[in-house]
Amino acid sequence: MIQNVGNHLRRSDPQPAAPCAHAPWKVPPEPSDLSSDAASSGRASLIFQAQPASVLALLTLGGVLDLHIRLSHQPGLSSVFSSRSARKSASRTEKDGGAMAAGEGYRNPTEVQMSQLVLPCHTNQRGELSVGQLLKWIDTAACLSAERHAGCPCVTASMDDIYFEHTISVGQVVNIKAKVNRAFNSSMEVGIQVASEDLCSEKQWSVCKALATFVAHRELSRVKLKPIAPRTEEEKTEHSVAAERRRLRLVYADTIKDLLANCVIQDDLESRDCSHTVPAEKTRVESVELVLPPHANHQGNTFGGQIMAWMENVATIAASRLCRAHPTLKAIEMFHFRGPSQVGDRLVLKAIVNNTFKHSMEVGVCVEAYRQEAETHRRHINSAFMTFVVLDADDQPQTLPWIRPQPGDGERRYREASARKKIRLDRQYIVSCKQAEMPLSVPWDPSNQVYLSYNNVSSLKMLVAKDDWVLSSETNQIRLYTLEEDKFLAFHLEMLVHVDATQAFLLLSDLCRRPEWDKHCRSVELVQQVDEDDAIYHIISPALGGDTKPQDFVVLASRRKPCDNGDPYVIALRSVTLPTHRETPEYRRGETICSGFCFWREGDQLTKVSYYNQATPGFLNYVTTNVAGLSSEFYTTFKACEQFLLDNRNDLAPSLQTL
């Protein structure tokens, strides 16, 4: 359709436009086939020569991807569809010293931008953009980004938690940016940012962020995706942390099972006032959808975004039956697509309110598919849990009636909803919050150990990926780097050691041996071996500087093996609090918010060993003394670490075979 419009706009004399055929999208030509401007920038663009009055007609097309319009009477006018964020990205790249031509800037080759004008047909009963419609656009943009990298069809495998910060009104513009953060064997993580724009006031605000997993699929051959090569600090951070997020997704189901099995879920069913409760069965919704060609993607499978939109629809109906009002969707919990469906399938969508929490409610949705009416077996396609609130005129959440579950499965869903709420809060607090908002020590709880471990490793990886490290000094082939930001000072020591990376990783993973080389550790006690990769230690350190009391630390040590070639081995450390190891008058409690080791294999029996530490207030004076060159303890300690590795590199030969 756009191709036909473009042909019409290239005519020298304006003519009435012919009806457009709804042809499928075609792959843009290679940059060498485009105009010289487009070819030099490495971007596939559609360049139209248009009359000013003809531009308005293109707005009716809804969203556009990388669509540049050149006005014949105003040659200096920039594209009406180019985003401010693209220009900011270009200026940041030039500031960083990238060798770019004038007017050009670096752009991730997998990045896809979509802009959609919200029309009345896209809105709900409140005149706001339907979340179901937004999910379709999100899934489309993410799929296009995944396929741009894979070069073949891709399907949605999962979607992480989505928290909706703002609603979007009719007449506003939705700007969606999607890019591949990291590619694994046949799957890839796609990061999506959604913002809305008011065309009248030019105000923009963030709506939500999402992370989707897509799987590349070919009919006759197995797909092996090419790796992503991150260039900017943001890309390096997302690429590094994506491996940890993947680990989190793989253990997600087990995390819920363990919580339900090991924790007592409290409820107040017996104490609730039954006169103000709503039977859960009154909220039950069942709806069937016939999958037609418009609902399918270019592979013939049901479009993942369409399924999500149908799920949001039945969930909204169930929530409305409880509150007798128009609810607002605030969050969607992480979910996985269990299998595909095709054109001709019947999809049965079931929804029910599982539990209410004074100002919010959880609605569970299940999707099943069958082919023929006579079939008795139905395929489980997907399940999701959505959180709704009801807002008053001041956008404040209203108090909701209590739910009365049915005995049996209803009570089970009721208690599981409480467990999922706890997990949502853990993820939102521990995983999603900024590092500056985290306390120095976080309480250790077996029910949130997965997320504490994730935060521990991802915080170190984000520190490593920073671009602003400055070489402060170098002594005896040991380099000291510093990083100064608004709220913290960090340092980083680096050396090359003639030891295998796996050996170095295993030797330094055992913190109980740290007193053998680190004079800052007087003793180390293993408090709890959480699992194969995580352990909690109690460390006693001698007094530093003018302190009269020795320090003690309670730290979580999380270790990770490389996810792919080029990834480092990681040992991440951060403080936690334990009820069994409270602060005592004998010691001054020390804390570490982010520290640890990374090991890169540089060659046969050659490893780059790096130690990172984000200085806490109690440790800052000692750090600055070493950074300023008034003390050499950093170097002597790291040199002792090197000698420890060399002396013990042959101790672990049998255990290396297990890695």
C-alpha cells in the first residue's frame, strides 16, 4: 500500500490516487540500491517527493517505520516522522568521538521504530488506547526487529513483566522502539521502549518498557543466530545483563513452585465480612475466537500480539464484573507461549478474578486451542496473570470488594495469587529498581534468593560495562582505573596472569581461602551454601585507618560461568542481612553494594583478572588514599592475589572436568 502511495507521490502533476491493493510488506532493498544518502548511512529508507498537501494523506496510514518524506517546496524541512530521540542518539555518538559524517549518527542495525497515531477505533470506553491494541503494536515492532537480525521468520516465545506507567489518549502518538539486546543459539532477547507524544504540546512521556524473547524458525534447517556486537555503553550493559535475565526466565516456574511448597501463604478468608464479598464465579468469562487470515502473521501462525489482545479483553470483562466499573490494567506478569496455533483454529479464552488486594486485583487468563468442533482434546496455548486497579476522578485507586473463591481450585488460585504478588513485588523492587535506590544491605529471604542473585550479578555487569573508566595509574603491570559519577566512586584493578581462566575462577570463588592472599580478610566463614552458584559468607576484616574496631561483613557471593564465547567468568559480591548474624558491639558492620571479579580468557594459560568495587561511604577514605597514590595497598594485595593463583593453579585439575 505504501509503495503505491509512493508511486503516486512521485508524479510531477498531482493526480487522484487509485485504490491501493493490500499487498504484503516487502523487504527493503540493500543500502547500495538506495539513494546515495541512504546508502552512506547504512539505513533502508523510503524517500518520497511529495507536495505539502499530499503529506497529510500519509497520516491516515497509522504507523510508519523509518519513513522519510521530502517536501518539494521545503527542501530544508526535516522528516515529520523522525523522532527527537534519534537526533539525541546521533549527538551523543558524535560527542563520544565516533567517526561519523555530518548529519549522521550510529544506529543499532536491529533497531525498529514505529509511530502510531491513536484513532477512536483503537480506544476503549474511556477514550484511552486499549492495552490490547498496544500489545499488538509492541509485538509487531519486536518481531520486525528480531527478524531483521535473524533474517528469517521469528515467533514470540515469552514476554517479561510489563508495568504500565501512563495511559494514552485518542489523538496522541505512540512511539515504539525495539532492538535486539542479545542473540543466543536460536532465541534472542528484544528490548522494547514505549513512549507517548502529545502533538499539540510536544510533551513526551514514558509508557512502559518490555522484554520479549523470540525464536528464529526455518522449515528445513536449524537456525544458528549470529551474535550481537554491542557498541554503546547502553548496548554493552543490556547485552551483558541479558544472559542473567535469560537465567531468571528459565527458573521462573521453579521459583513459584518452591515458594508455594516452602512458604505458608496466609489468608483471611474466615475473618472477612461476607456481606461485602463477591463470589469468584460471578467474574468468570469464557469467549471463543475463530482464527482468520487477518489474525495470522506472515508464517500462518496466530499473531502473538493478537492473542495477547484477546486475553486482555476477557480479563478486562472479568475485572469489570467484580468492581462494576471500568478497570485499568497496570501490570502483566511474565508469561510464555506454550505452542502455536494456526488459521482455522478455535481459541477458547477463559478469565476469572483470582484474588483482590484492597486496591488491586489479579485476573487469571487461560487460552486453549482446538481444530474441529468434535475434538475433545484442547491444546494449552498460554496462561497469563494481569493486575487491574479502578481509578477515581483524581486517578487514585479505589477500594475493591473482596473476592470469595470457590472451594478446591478456587482457593488454590486464591493462595497462588498471594504468592505471585509477593514475587511481583520482589521482582519490581529488587530487579527493576535503580541501583541508587537500593539499600546497601538487603534482607536475605529464601523466597527471593533468585532475584537477589540476579541483582547481584547484573549490578556488577552494569558497572563493568561503563564507558567512563579512566586509567589512574599502572605499577608492576597492574592497572588501576577509576570511575567517578554523581553519586558514587568506583575503582577497578586489572592484571594478566599465566593461569587458565577456569582455574582462576574456581580458586577465587572459594571465599574461605581469601585470607591466604588478602590481608583485609582476617577470617571467612561459610554461613550458607544456597545452591551451586550462590553462597553467603561472614567476613571479619581488621580495622582500617583510625578505626579501633575490626569490621565484619555478611555478603552474598554469586558466581556465573560464561554464557557464550567472549563472556567473562563472574564472581559478584554484595551485602545482605541475616537474622542469625546481626550487628554486634565487637565489630563495626561494613557493607558492600557492588564488588567482585571478572575473568577473561586471553589465550592458552593466560587470563585477564579484574576486580571491581563501588566504594561505600565507610570505605571511601581508604579508596581515595590508594587512588591518590598515598598508599600502595591496592597493588600489594592484588600482587598477592596473582601469586596465590600461580601457586595453586595445579590444585584443581580434577574439578575442572566438571565445568
